[in-house]
Amino acid sequence: MSQCYFCGGEQIEELTTFVYEDHGQIWLVRNVPTYICSQCGEREYTQTTTHRILLLLKQPPRPAEIVHVPAYDLTA
């Protein structure tokens, strides 16, 4: 196990959903291997995982699923 860079807590490897927003579009990438701090919740991705996500977002294939997500605005 590794330690969190920010708080020193123990990191646990899990599969999570990566959320990315670009020009009003939201992209979800599911089943992303992630190290999550059990103390503060900070997420850390390996260089390989980050590279795979960036390649996917540059030239996305057909999505496995399209989801509809409600959007709220705190300024309203």
C-alpha cells in the first residue's frame, strides 16, 4: 500500500468513474483503476491510466452507454 501525498493516509486501489468536463460536455469513463485515500478521499491515477484516459478523450470510440444526468445551478 502507498500513502496519500496530501495527508499521509493509506491508499486503497479501486475501480471508479472518472468525470471530465470540457466546453459544457461531460464525459464519464467507468471502471478506471484508481488509488483512493482512505482518510481524505484524494484520488490518484497512475501515469499509464492517465495516458489511456487522455487518448480515449482525444478520439473517443462509440460509448458503451449514454446516460442522462440532471444539472443544477447554484446561482439560480
